[in-house]
Amino acid sequence: MKKNTFLALFLAGSAFLTACGGGGSAEKGGEKEKKADKKEKTEMKDEKSAKEMTMMVDTSKSKAKWAGTLVGVYTHSGNVMFEKGMLTAKGDKITGGEFVIDMNTMVATDDNYDPEKDKTPEKLIGHLKADDFFAVKKHPTASFKIKSYDEASNTITGDLTVRGKTQEEKITDVAFNPKEGTAKGKLVFDRHEYDVAYTMSMKDMTITDEIEVMVDLKLNPKS
């Protein structure tokens, strides 16, 4: 009789402990879900309540790296500086901005030249600034105005203006770090959309339509 009573008590105790343990695990799981939901809601609230900040382009430390390719031959590349610019953001999300490039600062940095054949960086820049290409005398600046930013794809959509013509373009591979004050991205555009072309078709046939621009900005908080 005592043996049966002890066995019954043991089984009842085991069942109680098992029930308590299972309940504890369920409670812990529920607490984790609640904490995760709370964290997500807090982050969303912080993003909505974050104050929009304005950051100015440091023109002495920012630049755009351009590249154009002669089909089957080589690539010419170089830099061009910013005249001015600003970017607005809430937290690490870009909300707007506009940048102006000084086309007169354009320089070539590649090594694909042959001075003996009268092919020099200076001569290339002269061609690029001429009326049948960027027409820098008439249009000394180019600009980009941000319209939207897709955080999921790290893509900025905006209006690019070159030679007085404006087209919608995208800056991809955007990397924005507000704490470090940096922003980078890649812009590829079809030069024919902006009438950037030699008037002589034979010369023009060897140049690819796409011009690539790597944007590298250093930003300072607006004072």
C-alpha cells in the first residue's frame, strides 16, 4: 500500500514538474516574440519621428569618377569635381538632395595615351569639352536632383541634366553612412539621350553609348 502511494505521488510530482517546465518554455518563447515585436515597433517609431537632417557636400573632398570605352580598344577615365550639393535624410534613409558638377574641372587619369601620335590627356579633355560632346562653354555644369530612394534595392531615382537636357536616371549600389558623412553610388547613362555625340559618325561608331559615373561624396552637417 505504501509502495503504491509513493508511486502515485512520484508520478504526480513528475507530471507537475513537466507541466511547469513546458509552461516556462512557452512563456519564454512568447516573451521573445513580444520583445521582437516591441523592438520592430520602436525602430519604426524612431524612423518616423527622426528629424530630417541636411548634409552639405564637401566639394574639396568629393568627386565623380567617369569612364567611357572605345569599343574593343580601351577605356578612358578621369575625375570631375562638384560645384555644390546637399543631401537630406532621416536616420540612414535618404529623403532628397541635389548635386551640381563643375564640368570645367574634368581631368583624365588613365594611361591610354601616345604623345608621339599626338594622343594626350589634354587633347582628350579638349574633345570632351567641345561643342559636339559636353559643350562645356555653353553648359558649364551638370546636375542631379533626387526624386526618391528605394532602401530595399539601394537605388536612387532622380533627374540628370547634361547639356541642358533632363532625363530620369538611377544611381545604383548606393552606400550611405550618415555617421561617417559619406555617400557613394554608380550612375550609368546613355550619352545619346543628352546629345553627347560627335557630329562625324565614323568617329562616333567606336565609342560606347554608356558613360559610367562613380559618385563619391563627403558630407558635412549643415551649420
